[in-house]
Amino acid sequence: MRWLSPFSASTAAVAGATVHAWWHGRPYLCLAHHASLSFYTLEDDTTVDDALGCVARVRLHARVLALEVVRRARGPDALLMLTDHPTPRLVYIVPTAPFEVEAEHVWDLATPGRAAAEYGLGLAVEAPSVDGAPGRWALAHVYPGQVRLVSLLDAQQTWDASLADVVVIASAMLARMPATPPRLALLTVSTDLAMQGRPVLTFYTIDAARRSLRPVPWQGDTKSDAPVAVPLPDEAAYGAHLLCALPAHEGGGVVVFCEHSVWHVSPPAHVARSARPAVKRVRGASPSLQHTSHAPGQVMAACVLATGRVLYATAAGSLHALTCPTEARSMCIDTLATGLPVPAGPHALAPVDDDLVVLTSATGPSLLGLIDTTWHTLHTWPHAGPVLDLAMATPAAGPAAPPRLLRAVGASPSYALQLLSHALPTRTRAEVKAPGCVDVYACHDTTLPSPSTLALVVVYPDEAHMYDLTLVLRRTVLGRVVYAAGVQGALLVATCTHIEWCDAPAWIPEAEIVAAHATNEHVLVGLHGRRVVLLRATQGVGLTVVQTQDVPSDIACVWLGTEALVGLWDATVVQLSVPTLAATRTWTSPAMSVASSLGMYAPGLVVGTVDGHVLVWEGEELVHTLQLRGSRVRCEPCALDALGLHGTGWLVSSGGDAGLLYQKAGQWAFSPWPVRAVQALVRVYDPTEPLSCVVLADAQLCWHSVRGLQQDHVTTWALGAVAPQAMDLAPTHAVVALWEEEQACGQVALFDRATLERGASLTLSARERPESVHVILDDDQTHVITGTSYQVPGAAVPTAGRLVMVQLDGEKLVMLGALDVPGRVLGVAYVQGYVVAAVDAQVHTYAWDADTRCLQLCARWGCAFMASCLAAHDTTVVVGDAMHSLTVLQVEADGALRQVARDLDPYWTTAVGVYNASTQEYMGADIAMNVFVAQRLALSETTAGEPWSHVMRRTTAFQYGDMVHRLVRAGDGCMYVGTAAGGVGMLMDLAPGDAAALMCLQQALSEAVLTLDRVPWATWRTLRTETREAPPLGVVDAELVPFTHSQGSTALGRG
């Protein structure tokens, strides 16, 4: 049984709409994402970036195709949402309780046995008339040769209208006109013999009584043989691809976007004229047809502004405004912006206000912009684009600490590399340079009802600087400071030779001070020579000795609360009573880890060690271990009330990693700090912020406020128009194959794994495109094998490529040799000392001769269709194919390839991976968005030879809901998934005890809980191909089941 959970949700947006008079009577902006809706406030100060706060998110069990606003005669607006196949539905959404919505009507559009339409899928709503009368009809197109008509006034009145033309390119509902029936326009591919294959624009009227559409002659000729279609010229018609309906006050016609021109088409002749007398149209008694030219290209989305101008965006990322013709003005186009994200589809542009527009994109960020003479971006919703490749940059630091993933993302013309992790969301309050600083302490006054921070003590090798909370330097203390704190509202500073407090004389011990810790009444001091001293702090007197105690080993650290703790260099922690200092308990750290920091909480002990571990004890049991990069971990307690949790959390830092260790629902979790190489992290008290910290990193002190717990943290390195084709990881670098389409130039480049800064690169031959890359770690040397293809102008597909062997020599890439191969190299791996390459429809193995620097072919294995993807582990290679789904190959000692198993449910495969080598389970994904795990059947113990069968059975199979581009193995039983919508998910094994309970809970919830689109969970997750449907198998969905394991805490530490 497997646990499916999102690691990083997709941020792609496909549509936007603004609704008025919703919660509290205010307007809100709705963004439709891949399978969810988000609602944002729209205040009067929308030009301020912070004004757009997300107030509600609605999860769906379907992918969103389109979103339109329905203006109603009374009450708030409604939203009309169209969802995609295989469960196309039209959902009428209205607001209910504050920040909640419901589906007032859901129309199921599914027609069994019919294939989905390939073009023109969309939604159109009749716009209100000039006098404000609301629209009456909506149109949805999801199947070829028909459209669904839905009455917005009577939910029971709905039907499918058949069309003479099968292929619909675009559709639009004309604005409502007085005393006229509802009308629509369809751009279709004609099946008429005289114009077969030619796009035609036709107007129809809705005949509700006969449940049909009647064509309306555009020129008003009612003769039976009169032409019905609008007479667009051939050169324009063959490039026509998008319609935009004009509002009633602009005449109610449509705008037709063609490849080289834009056409303004007025309504059919007998349609009523505009109710605005001041605007006189060019047309007289007959309809008019006017056009203007624009730069060649595809128009992706269009909308109409309140001013009547038509705003449209192209696939090249440019934004234009079209002014429709009148007697007083001619038709003209103004360019407002270039280089914007590519719109997601026809519904990706939507007006927000008179001069505000939202642009949604599935391949780049979505934008809110102000329109005047140009475009001004006011707000950005980040999205980097589809996941092109994925790698495990840093394994998990422990069972509750998430890993860091490196992903290559983007689409033309904007690509990037990103480091993705979960971190504490923070906001920087102040910064100050601190070169040479080695540590920092916060001194608090806890005598008041609300604690406050007195000062920050910044430690240098031979002195310390004291700062106030504005990070202004107030005082300098000479000597090597080992500890600082606030005691009874005054600063206490301990150096290696003495302790200063208030105006009393310094306390000077007989030996060197190695550690100290203080409360408001006492100070616990650890001395060189294995002695612990307890001091009492008294105003007007100073520090006096209460008790001393010898300990059995040298002292590493101390802690003082109601009890005292002493960490010793023999890897033990001793608990002492206060004030007698009598020993009461001893803990021994595993693996002889010496404590560097201590703390007690109910009901246990937290220990930070010198080798980067954090150990959590409850009584005598070690219940949690966290491994951090760095050493000498410091732990500092903090209350979690500000973050919506109860109890005590621990701020930890190790000189490398830092973050917050906390308990949630009885399980320990770790949320890392978003900045790497943190030397120290301390809690500060600020009355204006519930949880604040000061961080020492990169020779700088930064004051941050913490805004939550786990949140996606992304570090981005922009690549511009250079596409990352593939990548793999070397010890200190990411090796990325790059391709610049415009220059036809391929490269292999190095990027730092921690910062993503670009290093050395190797340029390939002219028109040689890198397709795959693999890093070989062998005999203390690092080699990079790159598979390429030659891009020949005019050729349909590449027919030749190379295998290029490169040595990674420090910071340089040195080419060693190359071998021409008869095809495109779609994947490479290194198994059993052999290079394994997927070359078109074959898998090859090659031996590398270091002396002659040559690759020698050893064996070939033929696929059924195409070796589209390849993954390897140990001696096993798994190949993705179209006809065999996935095939498992064994690489023999002589380089021969032996087929040992294949999946018996063939379909076009997009990604494969070795899920669990020990249990012979392999994971695959196909073009129908399905994900599955196939396992080789175990043979009887009495069977001689191979213990596993050639036959495979599927142990897990379900619909993922998005196209899977990449599978990355984190360890046996844990796999990460990169998708076309930019999201990253995770599939991992569940413990048998958890699996049984969670399956029962999932079954109950799937029957009781319906999402807004009313698609059952089992229907959403049903595996579907052209020949097969199967219910979800062997998966527990984190989006349905509220389980605290939802980030895969036990599996994240693997690999």
C-alpha cells in the first residue's frame, strides 16, 4: 500500500475571473489552477502588492478548462466552471458562508462512447444587454460535432445541439440584444463539398422549443440557397483560430483573430443596433466586415475592457489593444507590452476593473496588470513552468526533515533551475554586517508579564559587541565570550576567565570557564577540570557560590532550569538536582555523540551534538533523531502558540543547517530555515511580531519574523531562452545539458549544487542537441556521459547522434571522446561498468576504454516501438516503451542485455523508475496521466534459478491527474514525481499497520465527501487508457485522508 502526497503543489493558472458582491459584499478575484480554485481579496488599494490576500482555496477532483462570470439580475455574481475529460462538467458556483462556496447546479456533460474534442474546448456565456438584462444562455464545447446549451434562467433546460461540421475551432455567445433571440458564433472546419476543410464563421440562433441551433444568414438573405457563412477571404480564413464577442454597447459582433490579421464582424443584418446613439457604426443597413493586419502569430487569449477596447495576448508573449471601428475612428492596434508569460488558453485574459487585467499562464507566472498606454505589472503569482527534469539535490536530514530537490523547469522563452525545499516562511526586518562573527546570544528580561529582549551579544574571537533590537551597536566587551543572557533584567556576560553581571564585582573562578547557562535566580557554570558550580544572582550583592560538584568527565555544555543538565565528553548527559547538584539520571548518546547543547521539556530531553545530530529523549527512550549539515548544534526553546501549535519548539542551528523542530499531532517535524549556512539562530522577543529570530549567516546579522511552519522555498537560477534538457548530480555540482533553439547550440554546463551559480561549460558541435546526461562516479574520478542528437533543418526527426564522454576535473569539463550512434539518444545510464544508452528503438551497451578513449558497442536490445525513457539501479535497467509499457532488462557481466520482465498492459510511457529493487517493483507513468507500480511475480521456493518471474502484476495503479514528466528515486519504496503543471509529488510505502486503518478511512471519506464539482474520489483516481478502465489500486491519497504522515516523514530519510 502506498501513500500519495504533494511535495510542492502546482502553481499554474489556467483562467481568472472577478466576481462582485460576494463575501461581505466585496469583489474577489478567482484564479483557476490545475485542479483547484483560489480566491483573493480586491480592495481599493489593489495597486499595493500586499492587498491581494488569498482568503479561500477550493480543491477539485477534475482539471479546470474554463471559468466565466455570470452577471445576475439580483444578488452576487456567479461563477461558471467547465472541467476537462474524462468527467466534463459544468459547475454553477455561488458564495455561501464567509469564504465558502457551493455548487448550485452541476451539469454532467459526459457522453458515453464519444471521443473528446481535440480543438476548441471551451465555454461561452451570453453577456448582459445594454440595459443590464442578464445573459440567458451558456455554451460548452467538449465533444466533436456538438455543443451543450445550458439555460442560465432554468437549470433544467439543457441539451446537446448537433452541428453539421465536426471540428469546432472556437465559439462565442453574442451579447444579449433587445427583442432578439439568443445568438452564438461558431468557427468550424467546413464539411461542405464546396469549402471542405476550410474554416468558416457561422452565426446561429438558439431554438429552445426544438432544442436545436438554426443558422442565421449573415447578410440577411433568407433565400434557401443564400450563403450562411461570413465571407472571410481564404487567406484569412485558413489562419482563423479565436473568437471574441463584443459587448452590446459596442454593437454585439465578434472579433476574429487570424494568423496575419484581425477581423471585426458585425452581427447578422437584422440584429438590433447598439443602444448607445453617440456611437455610430460604419455599417449601415447591411453588416460590415473590416480588418487590420498584425504581426504573424497565434492569439492565445482575448477579453474586452470596459472602454470597449479588445485586449489580446499572443503565443510570443506580446499584449495588444484593438480599437474597433466606428464612423469617427478606424480600426487600429496598439502594442502594450512584449515579453509577458504565454497565456494558458482562451480564458487566460480577464478584466478585473476598468483598467485592471489578470493574465494567467501555465508556463510562467500569472500577473495582475494596469492598462493605460502600456502594461504595468502590479502583482505576480509565481510559477516557473512544467518540470523538465528532477533530481535529489540533498537527501532528507532525518525522518522529519524534508529533502532539497533540484528541478529544471520552464517553457520557451523562459527556463530556469530551481532548488525546492520546505522551509520556515519569514520576513526580514533588519540587517547589519558582522564580518568575523562566530556566535550570537540573545539576552531576555523575563521578569515582566511579557518577556522582552534586552540586547544581542555578537561574539568575535577576542571580544563581543552588544546590539539593541534595532541592530545598533551599544557596547563592546573584551575577552572570549562563552555565554550571555538576561538575569533579573540585567545583562550577564561570561568569558572564559570571569562573569560580569550588573554593577557587582566580576566573579572569577579558579579554572577556565568552558560553559554556562542562567535562569533568573541561578547561574550554572562548567569549569575546566570536571567541576560544575551553581551560583546565586542577588541584586546589590552579585554572584555567590551555592554548590559545587565534580563530574566524571570533561564538560562540553550545561543547561539550567528546574533541574540541571551537564553534557560530558564521554557522550553522556548527567541530570543534577537544584540546588544540591546531586546526580539523578544519566543518558548515553548513541554512536558516542558528544553533546554541544541541552534542553529539557515535558516529558523529555533535547540534545544537540558536536557531529550535527539533534536527539530527542522521552524518559529513557530515544524517540527522534535529526541529522543536520554542520557541527556543534545549538538548541533554544520557543513557544509555538504564535504558529497555531501548543507546547515548546526548538530553534536549532549547526553552522550549516538551521530551523524549527516541533511536535504536531504527536509526531516530530522539522521546518528548515530558508537560508543555507546558518551559523547561529536565536529567539528574540518583539511586541509587534509573535515569533522573531536573529540569524547569523554569511557574515551578516538578520532579524526575521517567522510567519508559519512548512512552506515551499525556492531558489531560482534563470536560464532565459536556454532550455535545460536533462541533468544529473556530481558531488559538488549539477551537470545540466542545455539547448538554445535560436542559435542551435548545445552545451553541458556545471552549476553549484548549493547556490546554483553557473560554472564551466562544454560546447557541443554545431546543431548537436543534448538529450540526456548521466554522471559516473568511478575510482575517485567523475565522468559525464551525454547523449545527443543532430538537428537537421527540414528533417522530421533526428536520425543520428553521439555519445560524448567528458571528465569532470575539479571545476572544469574536459572532453575525452565521442562515438556516433544511429539515432537520437533518449537516455543514458551506467550499469555494471557499462554505458547503457536508449537509441531510438534500441537499447545499447558500450564499454569505455580509458586508454584509447573509445566507446565500444557490446550488445543491442530492440524495443517494440521507442525507448522513450530509461532508468537504472544496480544491475537492472527499466525501459519505457509505447507497446510494452515498461520492460526490465538485466545487464550481464559481459555487457549483454537480457529481458527479465515486462508489464503486460502496454501504453505510451512518459517516465519510468526503479521503485523498490529488493521487492522487484518498478514505477511508470503514461500519456493518459496514469501512474502505476508493477511487480515481478515471485516464483516458488522450489523453482531452480531465478526467484522472480518474467510476468508482472500491478500493485498500485491510479490516475495522477497531471502528465508525469519525471520520476526520481529517493530510496527503496519512495519516489518523487515531476509533472507538466509544475508540481512535485511523492509516492511512498506505508507501514502495514497504518495502511489498513488508512484504507478504511479513505473508503469512508470517499463515499461521504464530494468536492465542488461532485466528482467522486474513486472516479477522479480511476486509471483510464483508450482500451481499459480500472478503479484506483493500492494507494491512499493525502488530499483526501487527513493523516499527519502527509509529507512522507518516514520515507524522506531514505536514500
